[in-house]
Amino acid sequence: MNASAKKYGAMGARDLIIWGIAIVVMLAAPLIFTSSLAITMLSQMGIAIVACLSFNMLLGQGGMLSFGHAVYSGLGSFVAIHALKAIGGGSFPMPVSLLPLVGGVAGLFFAVLFGFVTTKKSGTTFAMITLGISELVFAASLMMAEFFGGEAGISANRVVGKPVMGISFGPQIQVYYLLAIYTIVCTAGMYAFTRTPLGRMLNAVRDNPERVEFIGYNTQRVRYISFIIAGFFAGVAGGMYALNFEIATAEVVGAARSGAYLLFTFLGGATFFFGPIIGAVLMVVAFVMLSEITKAWLLYLGLVFLLMVMYAPGGIASLIMMNLRVWKFGKLGRVLGWYALLAVTGAVMFIGIAAMIEMTYHIQLNEALGPVMRFMGVELNVKSAAAWIGAIVVALIGIGLFEFTRRRFALHWGEVQGEIEAAIRARESA
Amino acid sequence: MSQYAIELRGLHKSFGKTEIIRGASLAVAPGERVAIIGPNGAGKSTLFNLISGRLKPTSGEIALNGRRIDGMAPYEVSRLGLARSFQVSNLFGKLSVFENLRCGVLWSLGYKYAFWKFLAGLADANERAEQLVRDLNLERKRDTLAMNLTYAEQRALEIGITIAGGASVVLLDEPTAGMSKSETARFIELIREVTVGKTLLTVEHDMGVVFGLADKIAVLVYGEVIAFDVPEAVRRNAKVQEAYLGSVLADAQAAEAGH
Amino acid sequence: MEFFTISMLNGLSYGLLLFMLSSGLTLIFSMMGVLNFAHASFYMVGAYVAYSITRLVGFWPGLFIAPLVVAALGAAFEKYCLRRVHKFGHVPELLITFGLSYVALELVQLIWGRTAVEFQPPEVLRGPAFTLINSSIDGLRVVWGAAPAAMCSAADTTVRIVCSPFPATRGFMMFIALIMLVALWLMLTRTRVGLVIQSALTHPEMVESLGHNVPRVFMMVFGAGAGLAGLAGVIGGSTFVTEPSMAATVGSVIFVVVVVGGMGSLAGAFVASILIGVIQTFAVALDYSLAGALTSMGVLLSPAALDYSLLKLTIAQVAPILPYLFLVLILIFRPKGLMGTREG
């Protein structure tokens, strides 16, 4: 790859290395994390990555906030599960491994159908339309029992016929590798999209939809076509889901799932391509593991989300990139100390607040288990005033210390950023 | 009869009960450089918005190279070869200077909504964008995000995006707004260079710029074109003097610019 | 006849409730450009807070205190959270209210539990406001309060008497909603604050440049909007059910209302609220299905076809999606909304 091509956006050696490492990690992961729980989670991560990346095509690349993305992945799941049943019944001769593509076509179809009305508007109205269509489809799913299977959903079997070269997709590990291939291909596809004329114009529409019209582009058409492509990939994720879980229920088109896409994509970072990948991994970890640790996990999640929107709207990806930049300019050492302080004060604050939340939940849900509960290795009696006062005191001290530290950190961070920007300007004028 | 590049015939525009453009008529020949002047509130920006398709006229006709364009959407007008810049820089903030310009050329080179080609491989688009970066003297800031440019650089990029598509008719809305004297002089040179051979309509307040850049001046007062002629004739026009040019300041500016 | 009247009144009361909610939403949106995703959460919190106050002191104190509490919470959220996000643009604003709706739901479930709570209206509102008695011999009559059992049944089996009560809670809902409507109209057209808000409905930037203390006005408007939602919550929670899912149920409907009515239009919100309220109420009561209609028209359907769920669906079962169908239709045929003035 010569230097001039790199200037125009082609991939350089460094990009290829990053991709290579990512692919190796994906393929080698099951060899390191061998428990069945790990492999289940890895499979789910693959599905989530494709779904969140397709969601970010709309949010991060196009500035379109959708509250109903699960409609496309969910309908993809349903069409795929019906296809799987047909394969099993012998009426649809297609290899099971191509099932996600069926989901993709379904997602594409529904995006063509709903997308026309949806992309007529932008901004807040767009978001409301996606919400309306999401509710429409979810409500319809409870009505049309043949297609959606009512309460029980539709299930099928992914093991069909004789194994080919030893692969029957019965064992989870085989499914994982198939899903991994789809994840890699879809990620590459969506990354490639960002480097095409339409992908770039979608960014332009995000930044200044009005100006786009004055350089010859129909803004609505740009949004509509991009919406359809995003719907395709969402459908593929849905097909992957159907293959993995062998069942599709109404909740796959529900508002809760759409909300999860939004929450975690934003948490991971909507402004960078790899942000949703981080978000997708977090999503699976949260749903599978966090929910086991505490009943209040959704509350914690909501609070973290609120804090992120206020203080780090670019998500975890932007935090990583900002610190990478600080490191490149050799100033990381100066902020590390502050990070440690923030972590400590934040932990104190968290412990106090979490103690109160957990105690409240304990009162409500675990009546039968008595008033004593374990919190971080300490026994707390929810009926005793001491426990409550203690928690409140710890929380207040923590909040106070954290806010104090945060303000000092913000000043310091601002200084560092100023120095970096001055260095950049000096470089440019040289 | 040779075609006019831009022709306005009895153009009217009302917002509710308020009529802003009250029967404006104008005929600009191809290659002419016209400055549109007038007091504040005369409707100059509205006129531009009508021509470029941002607003629909209440009545009247607009023709581009003989073809009627009134009522068309902005992107349709743009595709027919008319481009406009904005008084307040209207850029793609999170894209670099180069990317901004490349976006400007994409449609005119026929790439449309392609998602099966890579930008890196579009040699003509990349070359043209690179050429524009050089023409605008923005080489040092080629990869800087548009929102991080200085004001004058943003105005330059604004012009750049406008002419990137190779439009034959260019509308510039107060291109030198907010610039210092020296910046203005340099900017006018830039505009002259990049709009060679094109039909140019500029809204301007700085009389020095007007007399320096324009072949003809159109005077817009209360939504009507009260004069359209070469600068000397417009200066002598009694109606214009009465409405606009009769101020000491305008005289002084013109004298300073040496005309 | 009585079915029509009662259903109409029920529909109007539900529509007015929707308007109580969507008016606050429209005001906040018009003034601040923020579509408050958590608006229905304020509705829910109002209901729960009123429930707790009712258990401690009584319903009527709750009716006054709960909206004030919710208004205070709303104002606090605006000051400490929303304001910080204002500079990032409209999408982060929408996201933060989205996050608030999540957190509010979890907190409510944390404090009051995940099942519905018994939020009873006060004694005086428990019975019917009036009863329509339709007798096949005497015709239609109105009786205030509940009709005694004797009036509702006849010894003679050839006489058909139908008693249709109209719940007092519904009547109270209409009463409060109408008072709120009048108060809102008076405030907007007669007071200085109202004038500022009216101009902000169409020209928010101008209002800013005129020197009004915009952050404080924002905080007050947001708080007031939240308070109105809270008031609606007190009424709605005691009339219908108070449970964690009440926010989600009514939340999506009011967003449909504001889009259908036209973003930023109070009049549009009013028309759309009444329209959707009435249509939904009627739909829920109608038991006709497509299969039934076809059969009565003489079309012969096979048993398998009759069993097909889409044909078997009664209008009542389809009722929940009617608002969203409405939304899609409006967007296709009249994208500005019924009375839209500003773009979303």
C-alpha cells in the first residue's frame, strides 16, 4: 500500500495488523476460555457485535437515533427460524450455515418497507417514528400467532440431516466458529461501507444535512439506502441469533432489546467504529454475569449510562482514544495518578450507594431469608439503623471526595489537552 | 437570442402576510460577474434562497440556462449546475478539509449513492479534491477537522465546497463577512481565481469588494431590483443614490479601493 | 345509545388524560427542543408518590403534594443533568432523558416493588358519577350516582333494562384536565410568562436574545411539565392501575400524539389526544372481527381459514396498535402532523 493511497483512506500496514490480531483473538478465544459458559458467551458476543455495529451505522455514522432497531434483527430472527423449520421439514433445501443470510434478506425487506416512512424525517421525529414502529411490530407480534408463535415463540432444530465433514452444528463450539466467521465478514463489510461514497455522504448528512442537499445529494435518499443496509446487517444478526438459540420469541422485537442496543452501543462509543464492539461485549457480560451478581444491575447500568452521557458522550472508545493521544504526546504519566485517585474516591462513593441499593432490594425481595445480608464480604443487618447510617455516611463522603477530585482532575486534564493542542498547532505551522 | 445563465421573471415571495420579494426581475448573461447590493432587509439572502431552491417562490419564474428551476428541491438545482455558499459557514464539522471537498465533488463525478466502490480508489475525485486544497491554500490544514479551522479558513473551505462540483453558476452569500481588510483583499483574489469562466452572483456589503469584483451591479431594495447595470451607471443612478449609495461611508470605501 | 354515550365520555376522559401528558411534553419540546423521553416516568412517579402520601395522610393532600414533588424532581434533573448536556446537541439530550426513564423505572421498582400497588381513589370518587338507564319501555334516563339494583332489573323478562355507569374517577379526570386546560390557556394568553413561552414556541433563539434568564425559565418549564405529568399520574394511577409498566404503556402513545398532532403544536396535541383517546376506547369495546364481518356478508370460510389468527382478530384485540397505525398513516400522507408548525 503506497503512501499516497493511504492518504485517501486505503488501509495501511498498521490497520491490517490490528485486523489480523482481532481475527486471531476471535478464532483462538475458545481455546483459552474453554468452559461451556465461556463459549456460550463468546457466541452471543458475535451476534451482539453485528447487531450493535449495524445500529451504529445509523447512530454514529448517520446521526439517526433509533429506538426500534430490534425490529429488524428480531424480524430477521423470526424469518430465519421459520426457514430453519422448513429446512428441517425438508421443504427448503439450503445449508443451515447460510441461515444468517436468510435473516439478512428479511431485515433488508423490512427495512425497505418501514424505512421509507421512517427516513422521511430526521432527528427527534425520526426517533419517535422508530419508537412507534417498534411498538407496532411488538403489538402485532402478540396478535399474529402463526408467524410469531404467541407466548411460546417459534422453535426449530439446527441439527439437520447428516454431519458434513464432521460438522453438524450440534455442539456449541461448532456454532461458535460459524458465528465467528459471520461476525468477521459482517464487521469487515460494515467497515468497508464507511470507506465508500455513500458511507462518507452519510457522515456528511450527520454533520450537516442541509448542506448535503446543496452539493447534489438527496438527503432522504442517502438516509434511506443506509437504513436498508443497516437493516440487512441487523437481519444477519437476527439470523445468527436464530441459529444459536434455536428459538425466537416476541421479545426479540421488543423495546427492551432496542433499548439495550442503544444503551450499550452508546456506552461502548458511537463516535468510533470499534466502539460498538466494546459495547456488544459489555452487553453480553452484563446480561449473563452481572445479572447474577446483583438484582439491581439494571439500575447501576442506567446510572452509568447517565454519567456517560453527561461526562463522556463519546463512550469508552473515546476515552481510550483520548488517552492514547495523551500517551502519544508523552503526558500519560501525569494523568495516571489522578486516575488512581478518581478510582479510589469513586469506589468509596460506589460502595456507599450500592450498599443502600442492595439493602433496599434485600428488604423487598428476600424477606424469607431474614434481615442479614452479605455485601462485599461484610454482613449487614438491613433492620439496623447502624447499617443504614453507615452506608449513607460512606456514600456522602464518597460523593464529596469524588466530586472534589473530579474537579481538580478536570482542571489538570484541561491543562494537558491545551499543551497537546499547542503542540499540534506548532507542528502544522512548521 | 442567447440564453441567460440566470433569469428571474416577476419573482414574488411572501412569508405569511409579509411580502419580502415583490416582483424581482433580473437577467444575467453567462460568464457575467454580478454583485447584488441593497440595504439590510432588502431580501438578498431570500433571493439566494429562492434561486438555490431552499425556498419556493410564491409566484414568478426562475430559469437556469433557459430551464425553469422554480419549485425544485436544492439537490435538483445543484445537479443542474448551480451552487451556492452560505453567509454562515455551513461545513461538515467532523470531516477533514480534504473530506469536505471530496464530498463536494462526488455527485458531479457520477458516484452518487455507490456503496460498492472504495473512496481510496476514486482517482478523479481524489485528484480534484487535492487540487482544490491547493487552490484554496489549505494544504497545511488538509487533515484538520473543519470545526477546528480558523474563521478565514472556514470561509475559504466554504467557497471550496461550493465550487467543488464544477457548477457553471456560482452564488456567493457575503463571502467576506467578518474578515479584516487584508484577509478580504486576499480572499477576493482567491474568488477571482477559482471562479474563472463561471457566472458569479455575489451578495456583498463592502463597496470596495463590489466595485473590484463585479462587471455589473444589481441593486435590490424592498424586494425589487431597481437597477442592474455596470458600476459607473449604477453609481450615477438617481434611484440608487437615493436608496443606498448616498452615504459618505460608501463613497469613502469606493475611494479607498481606488475606483 | 348508552353504549355510545358512555364510551364517548370514557374516550374523552382518556383523551384528556393523554392531553395532560402531551401538553407538558409539547411545552418542554417547544421551549427547549428536548423531547423528554422520561415524561411518562414523571407520570409514573406522580402516581406512586401520591399512593404513598395517600397511605400516610390521605388522597386530597396527595393530589396537591405529589405533583409538586414531581415538579421539584424534574427541575432538579434539569439543573444538574440536562443542562450539562445541552451543549452536546439534541441527540444527547434525548439520550439523557432516555437514561432517566431507565433509572426512574428501576428506582420505582426498588422502592415500591415490581407488582401493582393498590392505589384507591378517595371514598367520594369510588362509585359512578351517574348512571344511564336504558329501559325498553321508559327509554333513556339519567340517575346521579349509582343506580339501585332494583332499577336495573325488571321482574318482567320482556322488559330490557341496561344500566351503564360512568365512573366518578373518570369524571374527576375530565374535570381536572379541563381545569388544567383552562389554566394553561389563561396563563399562555394573559400573563407575561405565558407570552414568553408562546414566543418560545416558535422562536426560541429570539427569546434568548431578548435577555430572559433562559436557564431559569428552562428549569421552570421542565419542572412545570414534569409537575403536570405528575398530576396526570395521580389521576391516572387512581383511576386505572398503578404499576411499573404504566410508564411504558402510556409513554409510547403520547409520543405518537405529539408526532401526529404536529411537533410543537398545543392545538395539534389536543386534537390528536382526543382523537386517539376516543378511537382507542371505542375500539376496545368492539368485538367485531374480520372473520365475523366476512361471515355476516355471506362469504363462506373454511374452518382452517376461520382459525387463522389475523382474520379472527377482533377490533378489541387490534386496539393497542391503532395509535401506531395512525402514526404511520399520518407520516405517509401528512408528514407535518395535523397542525405542525415546527420541524422536529
